[in-house]
Amino acid sequence: MRAMRPSAKALACVAVFTWAAIGDAQSPAAPEALAKRAYQAMQSGDASKAVAAFADALMADPENARLHNDLGSALLRLDRHDEALSHFEVAAELLPEVPEIRRNIAQAHFRSGRYPEASNVLEQYLAARPQDGGARHLLALVYSLAGDPQAAIRQLERLRADGSDELAVLYALSSAYTQAGRLEDAQGVVKEMFRRYPDAPELRFILSKALEAQGQNERSLEEVDRALAAKPELPSARFHRGKLLWNLLRDEEAEADFDLAIATTPENAEIYIYRGSVRERRGRGKEAGADFRRAMELAPEDYRSYHQLGRLLYRQGNAADALPLLEKALELKSDHTESHYLLGRTLLQLGRRDEARKYLGRVRKLQDDERNELESQVTRRK
């Protein structure tokens, strides 16, 4: 299964803009005491109390852009992304001359997993504030998560050209090069990271992923454990650890890690697929089915959730409900051998033998193709 998205909270490299940082651009009189209470709550880490105070202040001054923006910032801390977005948009409409509000709109889209919207807003913002390296880094992350590593590379190389050699930038660039298949470039950046930051937990994580790719799951687990011990909030490391434990059949520990990963990135469909798989393996089919359905909602173009839920229903003897899910999986990935096999078995269970033979015959053809491709690769390497 391919790696997907990391922790939005941990990787959101742009601080959320509030007027508390720059002083009053629009100073309300009546709600000032309530606004002061809200900022005190924000500084003490009590975002819930801040939300209530900002809302009360807006009741007294509903056209105040500052209060709308800063209420959005407090809501963002509570992961109430859509509510935050609505207040940021009001603030931007009331005060269009402050582009930093657009940056906050991008953050709300980003944390909700709406990457196209986030990239569009960030491109507009950077046209006005091209020197904002944090926003450019975030834009690179958005492109990477949206499956466009070349666009991510353009932004990250621009950062390097501007003189940024921070570990976070190098780490993102090495990941983008890898995602784009530019492995020599990725290796060069990793070497530079080891030279500049030899003790960084991010490098332990890179080493862990390399060991996993080589099938060395136990050693990979040791390295990611070291990385997490040094930096517990390391983006995507908890999900990676859960996958390693899943591969090692340590299901109870794997599920605990998937729970933690979902708590920080609840919009990541792939984590639900993995957690559903481990719950199915632990005999909790109802919870597994709920995870697969959630993954379908979050990533409707990912064949895996349809396949997993279809397989679960087939194994439970519910061929009629499994059938459309397996058909959808094959619509999204026509060469997926196991979906062909399961669809054939499902059709047999429903008494549709002629249709079943077509899919089961396709399994043999795909297996032959895979065998021929493997033999061809071995021959080329000799």
C-alpha cells in the first residue's frame, strides 16, 4: 500500500495569522474586553474558551474582520476546519487588502484535505507575498500530497535557491524527488542532510523507510522507534510504525498506532484502510467495515477501500452486497488480480457461472503477465 498523507498538524509549516501578532488593524470599541479575554485564552492554550469569547465579541461587532479572522484561528486549533474557513472568508471579504488572511484560508483547506483549493489560494497569496518561505513550503507539501511531486519540487528548489537549507526543506525535497522517481537526486539530498544534521530524528525515519523497502521490518521498527523517542510528533512516523507492526502481525500494537495516527490526521483515507484490515484480522468485522466505508468517503477514487469492503462482505457470505463493491474496485483498477478473483468467486456464489468464468480466466492472464514481467526484469538485470 502506498504511503499517503502525513500529520497535517505537524507539517503545517505556516503559522496562522492573527492580529495579536501585528497589532490592531481594525480596532473595535464595544467588544474590546471580550476580545482581550479571547486573546488571553489563546495565549494560555484554551482554544475553546477563546472561541466562546470571540463569538461573543462578534455579536457586538459582526462586521469586524479582525474578530472573524481570529475566531477562525481559534477554531482551527480545535480542528473545526469548515467553521474556521467560513470566518476567514468573511474576514477576507471585509478586509481584502490583508493577504495574510488568504494564507489562513489555505490552512483551513489544507487541514481538511482539500488540496486543490489550498494550492489555488496559496498561489494567489504568494503572488502578493513571494518572500514568505513558510507559505511556499506549505504549497510544496500540498502539491506532494495531491500527487504532483514535480510541482512540489519547483517550490522547494525555489526555496533552496533563496538560501533555505533548513532540515524541513531538505527532508521535503528528498521525499518529493523520491515520489517523482528521481532517486539519484533524492540520494544526494539525503547525503547532504546526514552531513548537516547527523542526529536528526527525520533521518532515522528516512532510514526506517529504506529498511522497510528492503523487507527488514524489525530493523525498520527499531529506527522509527528511535525517531519517535526523539520527536514524538514526527509527521507520518506513527502511521509508518503501525504499518510495520501490521506486517509483523503485531495487530494490537498496530491498531493502537493507527488510532493515534487517525487522531492527528482524521482525513487520511489510507490509515482507515489499514486499521480496517487489522480489525478484520482481529475478528471485528463491523468496525472494519466502518473503517473501509470511511475510507471510501474520504478517497472515492481509491480502489482499495472498495476491494477491502467487498472482500469482507464476501467472507461474511454477503455476496449480493459484495458484488457492486468489487465491480467498482475493478472499474478503478482494472488489472487488480485479487479483485478479479473475488469477483469471480462472488458471481459463482450468486449462481452466475458464465460471468464468473470470464473473471477467473482473467486472473490466469494477469498472473501470466506478472510472471512474464518479473522474468523480463530479471533478464535485464543480468
